[in-house]
Amino acid sequence: MDETTVISCTVNGEAVEEIVPARLNLVDFLREKLDLTGSHVGCEHGVCGACTVRLDGVIVRGCLTLAAQVNGATIETIEGVTATGEVADLQEAFLARNAAQCGFCTPGMVMSAAELLTVNPDAGRAEIRDFLSGNYCRCTGYQAIIDAVETTLAGRKNGGSTT
Amino acid sequence: MPSMVSWRLRGGAQRVRYRYVHQPNWGKIPVKAPPFAYVRATSLDQVFDLKAQHGDDARILAGGQSLMAMLNLRLDAPELLIDINGLDALKGIDEDGDAVVIGGLTRHVELERSALVATHLPLIAEAMPNIAHPAIRNRGTIGGSIALADPAAELPACVVALDAEIKLVSGAGERTVKAREFFHGLYDTARNDDELVAAVRVPKSPVSRRYFFSEITPRRGDFASAGLAATVEIDGDTMSDLTLVFFGLAGRPILAARTGDAASGAALTGDIDQIIGQVHAVLDEELETQADLHSSAKMKSHLARVLTKRALTQFAAGRS
């Protein structure tokens, strides 16, 4: 049986067609083949959340999804949502609150928080914590991260300003 | 714009530029899992045929939230992955008379947001946010959770508590196994290797029934050190048909039937601590807990008592 497979998908708005090894993880495909190194590789077994990317509009673990599985799918990475400006306010809030320390978890945090901003715009601190519980920050900068998400939620409610 | 903007996007470039060059040298690409072949199944018959050909060397890939981790850690080395994610026949949540039928490929997030589940299966609705994290719930499936039967998993305990039925399909046909007879031990179930969990049929919960779901975890979303899915009927002050299903305590969900029976008929008035004490006494005799990496058997027994107390306290507070 063939240990490679052909995939054709859309990554950050661009069509991609590739032959990939069946065992290649989505996050490794994005990083190594497409040079989209914003998605990070941490624990590689679904615990840390550093590899969080969007698959057909929802966040997934890039290390628990095979590149082979995204045939026909739409992928968005931190590079994509940055380029569209979708998370500009969130990133600004991260910067203002110094919520990115070493920065390793930051892309995953932003991708997760971006989903929270859309699925639960009324989230309080407890819900933000709960939603981000699947993303490790080993600088332990959680308070600042939650502050940044809280600021962004408030800003969006008040019509887009985060300041 | 903040500093985290990719350097390649600076200078106003809105278009991400990729390397499309095909690299025949796969040695440069990091891989975690051992090599395997991959088939995107387009029909159940194709899955059955492939399982018949490859037997135990083939694994079914559903949500992959446990299987992929096992492969990355090289705890498993199948020759073939059969991806069933394209099989729409296994998806969906539907009413069927006095039951709700949940397709095996239904993702956790769908159960979490389903109005049908919220109305008719409140225990499951309450359990869902406890399952791992949002990104995992976006992929993980009920069929995968039940087929794997992780001892700390929430859905196996819920389907046991709600006395659901598991529908299994294979090339030989289909059969139904009661959830209470499905879980045999650590990752050991009534499912044969060539069978898929096609659906779970859960009886609609009576409006009068009360529910409790809680688990104790080192970190929100982690595997539970101990968990409890409980249901009860309360008439006036009197409890009946108390169903306690513990998980994370041993190899499989434990239905504490003797404890439930002993507590049935008890009135939730007066000294609630006395009732809790009586229930604890039976529970201590009935439950056999096993240590895991994080907690000793003794600690698990303690946590089971804590959860039972919380359940009875909640039931007492919410009576009629």
C-alpha cells in the first residue's frame, strides 16, 4: 500500500497541492513544506496547544491531524489570520499587556482566543481561562494572556477599539 | 502592527508566498509516527473490506485525538490507517421515538451545542465541556471515545449511567450491545476488532430526573483522577433509582449498583450528612479503585467519596 498520498487544500487563501507521506502531521506539513513556521511544535501529543491551527473554520491540534486528512479542506494559520487583520486587535492587546513573553505559545494562544472571540463574545475571565486551558504557557504568563483576551472582548463589544 | 507579525509578511505583502517545490527527500521532513499507508474511505463496505484484508494491522481513524497521539509516541505501529471521517452515514444526532440516536462520527463539539442533547440528554450536555479542550472537542468523536474506552473518559460513563445501547457494524452485519455490558476492562470492550461503533442510542431522560456530573482533574480538561456521572429520581424528599457511575477510578466505568440501591428510598431532609455517611459506608465496601500515575487507590477512593457527597448535596438542594 502507498505510504504517500496526494492532498489539495487551501492554506491561508491559496490553493496548495502536494504529495505527502501519510504519516506527516499537519503542523509539520505547514512548517516544513509551506514554511509557515508560526505554528509551533511542542509536545506532539495534543497536550500543549502550540500547534493550534484552523481546519475548516475551527481550531484543531496540528499534531493530532495528518496532512493526508486535509484534502479538500481550508486551513488557516497564524500567518493567515494576521494577514487578514482578523486578530489585529487581539495581537495589539497581547503586545500592550506583554502577554507574549518567550512567544512560543503565543500563536496557539491567539488562534484559540480568536475562536473564543467568535463563539462566546460574552465570556468572562473564568470562561476565558476554561477556553484557553488547552494551551500551555511555560513562562506561566497566564494572567496577562487572560487580560489581553478580556480587553479584546470588551473592545469588540464597544465597537472595535481596544484602548 | 504588533511584533508577532511574520517577518515574511512585512512591507505590506498581503500574499503569503509558499515553497511549492516538491521535495523528494522526505528524510528532511520530521515525522513522528512510524510509517503507515493511508486510505480515505468512501463507504462502509470499503472499510469492512480493508479490515478483512488487513485485520489487526489496520486501524480506524475517526477523530484521531487519541490514536494520533499514540502514533506520535510510537506506542502503536499499524500498517494502514483507514480514515472514516468522510462517511456521512455515521454522523448526526437524531430523535427516534423515546431515544436520541447519535452517530459514531458525531464530534464532541456537536453534542456540546446540540439543542436535542440539551433538552433530552442533560447529563451528556453537562459532561461535554469537561472533555479535554475546545480544539480537541472540535475533532474527537463519540464513537472513538467509546471504542477506545479510556478509563478516564467521560462519555463511556455517561452512556452507562443513561443505560444506552451501542450499535456496532461490521461486514458480518450489525448488532447492539447494552452500554452496561460493553465496557469490560482497561481499553477492553465488547467490540470486535472488525466492528465500528456506528451509533449510540440513548433513551430520552424523563423531565423529572435530576443529574450530576463532575470530575476532579489536575488541570481543567486533563484526564480525570476521578469522576462521577449520577442520576436520580426525587419524589417530594425521597430519592429513588439513584444511579452512580464512577470513572477514572479503575479500568472501566463503574456502576455502583449496591450503593444506589441502598440509598434509594432515603429522604433528603434533615441531616444530609447522616445520609451521606450511610451512602459512603456502602460505597467504601463496593468500590474497588486502582492507582494510576497521579493518584493512589486510596486517594481515588477518597475522591469518589468527595464526588458522591457533592452529588447528594446538589440533589438535596434542588429537590422539588
